[in-house]
Amino acid sequence: MSEALPQPGDVLYVGGAASVQFQGDRALTFRVIRVDPRRTYDGWLWIDGYVLGPSGEAISRRVIFVRREGLRKRP
């Protein structure tokens, strides 16, 4: 992902490159609600949003802590 922060409505693939907790079959498709503006470790973000199911429906709301450069935008 570019240096720009994820924006509300963006749909992201969150896998192992974003955080080891999302490695392999624990990867998520995630729709962003907001990015927490508080400063944290360099390159890391707290993102609030919805985990999406296979057909794109919201399954659960979560707040995740991820590396910005590991996020992949989905079309």
C-alpha cells in the first residue's frame, strides 16, 4: 500500500505481511471504518472496521493493529 493511510470504505486484504496474527488461513478481508489518529510504533496502525465474508457481507467488527506496508487494497 502507498504511504497514504487507508480511508473509510477501503477494502483491504490483511495477511501475514501486515501482522503474524493474520498468517495463512487467519488472513482477513477487511472494510475500513476509521484509522486511529494516535501515534504508535513507526509504520504500524490501529484500524477499526468490519471483517468481510466470502460474499462481501460484514461478519464482525474488529479493531486490528497492523503494519501499513503489509496491507493490500482489494478492488
